[in-house]
Amino acid sequence: MHRVTWAAYVGADQKRWPTLGAYYQQIMARPTVAKAFAEEMDLRKRLAA
């Protein structure tokens, strides 16, 4: 999963790999995955502050 999520942060164009983009969207649509990802991002922001 992390190999897909990092692409957004480094500016990689996911349009070049539509299958990976679709996979990422399917995974992020899962409520537990979205919740875990949001919690991780919140933790990273708090640790960076």
C-alpha cells in the first residue's frame, strides 16, 4: 500500500498507471483503511509539529 500512497506526495502522475490508481481508490474506499490512513496522517502531523 505504501508504494502506492507515496506517489501522491512526490508528484508522480498516477495517470500513467491507471490500474494502480484504481487499486488505490478501491483500497482507500474501505472504511477501516481510510480511518487508519487518517489516523496515521494525524500522528505524522503531530509528531512533525
